[in-house]
Amino acid sequence: MKMTVRMKLFACMGLLVLIVSITFSLTTQVYTGGLIDKFQREHIDTRYLSATPEEQIEIFKSYFLDNVQLNALLNVTHGVRLFFFVTIGLIFSFWISGVLTLPLKKLTAAIERVAQGDLNVKVPVDTKDEYGKVAQTFNVMTLRLHEAEEARRRLVADVAHELRTPLSVMQLKLENYQQAGHPVPPEMLLRLHDEVIRLSRLVNDLHELSLAESGRLSLERKPLDLTVHLERIVDDVKYEAEENGLEICLYTISRPVIVMADARRITQVLINLLTNAIRYTPRGGKITVEIEDRVVDRSVFFACVSVIDTGIGIPTEELPHLFDRFYRVDEARSRHTGGTGLGLSIAHHFVKAHGGFIRVASQPDEGTIFTVFLPSGNGIY
């Protein structure tokens, strides 16, 4: 059983009482022994021995009580004992206060270092009591702060990098035409307009991602039949898939699959997954969309939508980073196709805001499976 701070304090006070009790008992025993020895030397004489047993008891009793009262008032031994007890109490109190405040001193020093900007500080977790829990919580907090600071720095660097590319393109083209002194042709305006659209998409994606990450994403949750909703989405992307020489199939179940969700956000998630599948599946490949109901995960029922492709796949070492901002498995390919690198991160946070999650499984040159888990709402009616 782990000792709490309260239990430790109780144990220490009990130990103090025990020490004082033993000390008092020993000093009393020594004092009483000395008093009896003194009585034997001074009062056991012929008169005492000739007295009756009752008289002897009265003589000893009167002597003992007189000496105890006198000692209580005047005897230096009483002051020495009192001083001894007080000294022990003070020393013990000083020691236990140091023991109880030592973890707080370590934590205070660590907090001061964090206040100075050192987010790598850690407090040793030496116990499993309340102090240990505080130290462990502090370490977790500093780790989260460190991760948040690293994420902020990466975000600033990534945003600057992403904004620099289209801005540099527009600036270079405009400067070239300005120096040449020729009017800007319509096709050049069209290219500049494409770059502006790309910038607008990036800004909108960043705005939605920041809302989702901070938990401030507004959701209009309503009962949504995923079966019907998926049929519409697949029908919307079927033309693009056929243009790329791909077969797209939807497998649903006969009964409605109801979830409480924001239809617009879920549409954005599924469109993103299907678009990626179309983009990275070679001509002649196949994309399959499957839906399942009442899937149990950690004692919770979920409705699942899986997007399965026969595309180029994703290396295993890349999977843990797949939902990071601006992460691209193939930088050149993503820039060629116009992606911002935010789509999967947005999808991940949108699904998380609904109380669900996304899982991915992939093998290079064999294909990828993205599965969206949304809390099932079939029990609402």
C-alpha cells in the first residue's frame, strides 16, 4: 500500500509521541530509582526499622510525595527534563518539516526554470504519494509545453515556406513583365489567379485546422444516414475516378447507419480521403468504399467507413507522421498535384472533434486503407 502525505505525517507524529513517551518513562524510572536510593541512605536507620510496616509505608510515602512536589517546583532535574523534551520536539519538528517540504523545494526550483523558458526540466518522481503525483503531472505538463512549442515553431516555418512559394512565383512573373514593358497576357493572369486560389486554400485550411486543434470548431450535429450520404459522395467523385481510368465501388448495408455528425465536415473528410485515393492510384486500379455498423472498439460502438485503394501505398516508417501538418510522403509529387499537405491533418481533427478517430494501414505498391470511426448513433431512436 502506498503511503500518502497524510499517512506519513500521522506516522511521524506517532513516532514523536513514542519517542517522548519512552524518554519520559526512562527519565522517570531513573529519577525514581535515585529517589529510592537516597531514601535508603538517609532514612533507613534503627528508628525506621523498629517501626511497624504501616508506619514504614507512611514514612516512605510522605518522603516520596514531599520530594516529588519539591522537584516539581524547585528541582533543577525537572527543568533539565523539560528542556530535554522541548529540544527533542523542536529537532524532530525541524527534521520532519524538511522531509515534507523537500519535494516542494525541488518542484519550486523546476517551476522557476520553466518560467525562465527551460521546457526540458524534469522533476524526479521518488514517491507514489501526492508529491509523486504532482511531480509526474508537472513532468507531463512540461512535455506537452515542449511539444506545443516545437509544433508552433514548425507551424511558423511551414506556413512561411508554403506562402513563400506562390508569392515568389507571382512576384517573379510580375517583375519580368514589368521590366519587359509588355502588357500582361490573359494566360499569365490565369496562372497568377491559380496561385491566388492556392494561397486562399492554404489560408482557409490553416484557419479550419487551428479551430479544430484548439477545440473551437463549430459543429452542427444532426442525425446523418451514412449509407445515403456515402452514395452521394461516391457519385460526386465517380466522374473524376473514371477520367483517371479507375474503378470505384461502394459496398453498403441494407439498413440505415446513423451517426450524430456535421454533414458538411464529414463530407470534407470523406472527399479528402477519396481524392487522395484517386490521386495516388495508377490507371487501371480500383477504389473500394465500405461501410460497417456497430463496430466495437474499447467498449464503444462505432460506425466505420473504409476507403481502400490499390495505389502506390505508403512506407511503414511514414505512417506515424501521416496526419502531421504539411507532411508529404513525396514532396515533389504533392506540389505537382497542388496539395497543401493539410488535408489529412484536417480530416484527423474533424473526426476527432466528433469523438472518433482514423486508422490507416498501407503497404508500398499494394495499396492503402483509411478507416474512419464515428460514434454510432443507431441507439438514438
